Amino acid sequence: MVRKKIYSESKRRFTMTLTETAINWLQKKQMEMQAGSLSDVIERMAREKLPKNE
């Protein structure tokens, strides 16, 4: 399912399974970053690590 465009890219649904420890850590990061969702946390963190020309 294609989601709204963000960062000039379409989003798509992706399901993953995480431990409670990982979920708690992501929720803590969500609060620190004032992100709207856990997927937004992952997106932001991934984009921080990507080289600028990708």
C-alpha cells in the first residue's frame, strides 16, 4: 500500500517484529525527538546515517 509522499518519496507499509526492549527504546527516542510515530523515528535515524548524495 502506497502512503503519502514524504522526503520526495512514496511510503509503503512494512511490518516488523521487535522485542519489548527495542520497542521501549524506540518509544523513548520518539519522545526525545518529538516524532509523530515510531516509523518516523526510524525514518529520521536512517536519514541521519545516509550519505547526503543518496
